[in-house]
Amino acid sequence: MVAQADGKGVVMRRPADEPKIQAHRTKGQKANQKRMAAVGTIYSVDRVVRTPTDVVASLFRDPASDRPVSTSTRPRPVGKHVWASLTYEDDGITVPGTDLVFAWRSVELKRRNPGRRREVVYLMDGPDAFWERPACVFAGDQRGGDSGSSARGPTIVGRGSPVLP
């Protein structure tokens, strides 16, 4: 299983009755008013087994040439669901979009992987808020689990992980 999280800038449109933007911005004014949406996805996919030679060849191949013909086709994601949310206000309370997306992702992982029998790879990029999340966002892989369990731990790929610098 694969669980991903990233941020996406969303351009916010001004209301029609708002005055036009001045020709010149004052110090501190931004050209584009964007807000950051949290985007999460979960899917299952079979492993792609490659040799070190295959990996190096893919890194240094000429993009202008055709892709090499492989004997097997690359596995396709199955059951892919994407969830995105902006931070919003509800009855005067700020509801962070990041909290909503990570909560959804956690519930989906628990539903799709009861007993944590399947390995989960976490792919993340995006704002620091994602990386400052407590370990519980990884669907109980880090804490709250049975210490005697043989469940597989998470593989986290992203900033500061053992896989990527």
C-alpha cells in the first residue's frame, strides 16, 4: 500500500465587488494570493522489481528517445482515492485542512489494512506542517500498537528519511 501527502497552492479568486488591484503593489503585498491545500492519497500497487542496472539506466537515459521496451508492464495503482482540503472556518473555529486530510488517510489505512498485515510506504513532500505531525498520523504504525505484534512498520520516503536525504 502507498499513502501520500503533499501540498498544492490554490489561487483564490476575489469577490466581484472587491476593488481592483492597484497598478503597483506596496511593500509586503503578494502578486498572487494563494492558499495551501493539503492533498492525500492512498492506493495499492504491486512491487516493481528492478536491478541496480535498470535503475541507473532509467536515470541516465535520453528523454528524447523512446522508453526502453520492458518484458513486463509496470503495475497500475488499484483503489486510488484522493482527498484534498483547504483550512476553513466553521462557527468561528479554524479547521486545518492538514488535520482533515491526515485523519481521512489514517481512517482509510486502518480500513484497508486491518491488523497492519501489509507493508505501507509513505511518500511525503510539502510544507513543514506535514513533517511536524505526530507519529500517530501513520495509522498507528509508530505508537498505540501491540508491542508483541508482528505487523510491519512504516517505510517513510521523503525529507530526512533514510531513503532520501
